Amino acid sequence: MAYLKNISLLVFQLLLLVFPFALNVNGDGLELGFYEKTCPTVEAIVQKATADKISLAPSLAAALLRMHFHDCFVRGCDGSILLDSTKTNQAEKDGPPNLSLRGYQVIDAVKSSVEAACPGVVSCADILALVARDAISQIKGPYWPVPLGRRDGRVSIAAESLSLPPPNANIAQLKAQFAARGLSVKDLVVLSGGHTVGVSHCSTIAPRLYNFTGKGDTDPSLDAEYVPYLKSKCKPTDTTTLIEMDPGSVKTFDEDYYTNVLKRRGLFESDAALLADDETSAYVKLQAESHGSTFLKDFQESMVKMGKIGVLSGSAGEIRLHCNLINY
């Protein structure tokens, strides 16, 4: 297990060197009200269609936020995460870090509603950005402005998904990954706060609990009193059970995530890593001790920045008619 862990981190480090292409925050071509003349009701349509889905399955809000993050961190916010694999190409959604993504049916439903009103006008990349915002807002989370004008990419490669921050990343790797996307150290710790909602599979954290260094040990960065609870939920070979990332507050978008991290009860090694850096640990302490006085505002600002990573605009890319297929 330790060998595999080291290999995965090595792959991650190599991919940081290979895939930082054109992913810096720029947002050129994006603007609020972009569709004012071509599809003036788009935001209202997306909001209603998203609310219809989230009201039936609130847990999809966290999943859709994660999907937006995974899209933006590979090739930029171009909707490439939505493309299906073909006989000649394995797409991002089938890359190992993305196999647990869900909520594609929400994007498809929203796209259909938008297409009915404004055929061939609104990109899937813009729809994904709006859906992520509206889904989080629907569960009483923050609401942020989403500048629009993204166009859809035509390339999606599964191997590139390996450049996503892994759950066992250390603080140096996380900082490098976010910097490669033009995001600050503050953005790193703020966006990590998205773990305040959602769940993960036990298999993701099993190495921390049962074989951290290959000697049948537990990650010492975990609160020793918390370990028995995690082990009661997750057995060594369990690949199906889901576990909350923010126990007791998994459905509420709040600062409790930072309280858990400060108590050394973050679910992932990447959560624990936030205590290994002066700047990130200071932010964790600030939000945990001040009951999230600035968290929601900070999250809004970081989401706007993230949504501008490596966007295609103008005549680049295309406006897909179906989010899972490129236009032919």
C-alpha cells in the first residue's frame, strides 16, 4: 500500500510538470450578463432546473461542486469533464480520480432546458459553473456571481485527470498544484472548505487507518480518539461504504470543516496538511475560532477566481449541443 501511495504521488508530481498548460486564472472574455441579448433568461432557467433536481437529492449539491472543481483543474473550465469516452479515446470522467463523480444527469437536464429556450447559444462549461453555484445556494450555502462566456473544449483525456490534487497530497504538493492554476495559498485553504458538505468512500481513507506506512499503522496526524470511530465505519477492504467529510454537519455549508481540521479530524491527508503551513493553519484557526466570520465571503471570491481558470472564449472551442459529445 505504501509503495502504491508513493507511486501515485510520483505520478502526480510528474503531471504537475506536464500539464500546467494555459491554466492560469485569466477570465478573458467572461462577463456578467454575457447572454443578456442572446439568452436573457438563462440564469433563471438554470436556477429552476437545478433546484428541481437538488430538492429531490440534496446530496448532489456537493457532487456538482466537486465536478466543477475537477473540470477547472484539468484543461481549465471548459466542460471537458462532461465528455464521454469513445472507442479511440478515454475521457476525463473515466480517469481514476473522477470515477466517483456523479450528477451528470443534472447537467444534461439543465442543458436540455436551456436548449429549449436558446438553441446552440449557452456552453456546457457555463452551465456547469452556474449549476455548481445554484446547487450550493439551494442547500443554503453561499451565492457568488458567475461571469459567463466560457466555450466548450473538444479534448478530454483520462490520463490528465491524474494531475488533480490527490487526497493524500502534502502541503507542498497542494500549494504547487494551486499555484500552477494561478490560485493563491489562501484560495487553497478556502476552497478546501468545500469539504464541509459531501461524502467519500471508505476506500479513500483506509490507508490512513490501517496501513499508513506499510506496517499496519495509523496516520499519526489523525486524532487518536477519532480513529476508533472511523474504523467502526470503515473496514480495511470496504470499497462501498460512504463516510461524511464533515460529520454532524454534512448537509450544512458552514465553517465546521475548519473546526474538525483543527481537531485533527479532517478526513483526508490533504485536510490534515493544512496544519503544516503557517498561512493555511492560521486561516484554519481563524475560521474555527471565529465561527467562520469570513468563510462564506472568502469562498465566494475564491470560486469566482477558480471559475476563470484556463477558460476558452471568443472563437476558441465550441458550443456543444450535447454536453457529453463534441459537435461533429
